[in-house]
Amino acid sequence: MRLPSRTPRTNTFQRKRGGQGKKMDTVEKDGVIDRWVKKHLVLYTGATRHPFILSIRDGTIDFSSFKRWLGQDYIFVREFVPFTASALLKASKNSDDNSDMEVILSGLASLNDEISWFKQEAANWDVPLSDVVVHKSNQNYCRFLESLMLPAVEYSVVFTALWAIETVYQESFSHCLEDGSKTPPELLESCKRWGSEGFGEFCRSLKKVANRCLEKAPDEELKKAEMTFLRVLELEIEFWDMSHGGP
Ligand SMILES: Cc1ncc(CO)c(N)n1
């Protein structure tokens, strides 16, 4: 999703740790999401610091991997649109906060730009989007998105997935823009799409909504949302593996 200006990533998780233990009133209480990120940090780091991303950041990436990612991600994003629309539908029915709808709507608007961007970028890299063969990992991920679109899937679960899906990209691509990274100039535009501060802000809005819903969720729903978070991380890792040319 498009957003201007690149700013080094600030990670709330790190920020909080640094400030802990002093004045109690300045210590933010972790929300459910932060607690899960800490609890599942190995898997989370696996998704946000994958070798594919590290190879962009250190400049060693093979452009054929990037092109594979580009073609596959275009397919994924086309499936992500109806998924986001299903979240919008649930927000309009279930949400007790009107601003949820606006958060999702801004996500949908960016997806509109994103699809045009993919088409342009694919043309620049000579990746024919009309005959991309959908890879197994991508199929699995798209099927998972479909399962989350069912009306019975709770709003908190959907929002947890939405937050996780966007945040993995934000954390990954912002890492390629930090000082000291050697990202090839040809890939900077792609990294800025998800790695920019503006997209980071969007992810923080998603996180706030997810936390608010999860605070009120009954135990069983909370368990489902946590499993969904973990499944997203696994699917993201498999998506990077596929792009990187792995299993
Ligand atoms: C696989 C994947 N995960 C997350 C995003 C973020 O939109 C994306 N474009 N593709």
C-alpha cells in the first residue's frame, strides 16, 4: 500500500521495554497483541526477518526471486481485497466503534493503488501477470483467507488476521529501509510501499482495533484469534520461502 516518506521503524515493543520500571503512570500496559508477539517471538521474527527480506536488505537478492515474489503477491493481493471487504462488512454489522470502518476503508483504498502499482511494476520487470502459475504456498494462503471470510468467523479473529498480515509486511520492508541497509535502488519503491511510516501508522490503527476487540472476547474466541495469528505467521514464512526459491 502506498505511503510517502521513509522513517526508521520504531517498534513499540522495544520502546516499552526501554521505559519499563520507572514511573508507573508512564508505563503502557501491553495489549493482547503485544503479549502474543512476545510469547511467539521466534515465529514472529521468522516471519519479519526472513532470509528473503535479509537478502533485500544486504543487497544480495537474486532478482529472479523478486520477480517470483512480485507475480505471486499480485495474485495474493487480489484475494486480499475481498478478505478486507469481508472485514468491512463485519465492521458495519458488529463494531461498537464507528471509526473501525474508516480504518478498513483506508486499507481498501490503498489496495486499489496497490493493484495498479503491481501491474506497472510487473510491466517494468517483464513479469507477465496473465499467466502466473499460482504456487502451492500461495494457494494455501488464499484458501486460508477464504475460510476467514465466512460469516461465522468472529470480528476479533478477522481483525487479528488483518493486523498480522499487514504488520509482517510493514516490519519486513521497513527493515530494508533502515540506516545501514544496502537495498538495491531498483527495490526501494517496493520497500517504501509497505515500509513507510504512513503504512506503519495504518498498522498501529489496525492493532488498536484488534486489541479493543480482543479485550472483550470470551476465552474460546481469544484462543481462536491466537491460533489465527500463528497461522498467518506460518503462511507468511511459507510465502517468503516460496519467493526465495525454498521448499
Ligand atoms: C503475502 C502477503 N502478505 C501481506 C501483504 C500485505 O499487504 C501482502 N501484500 N502479501
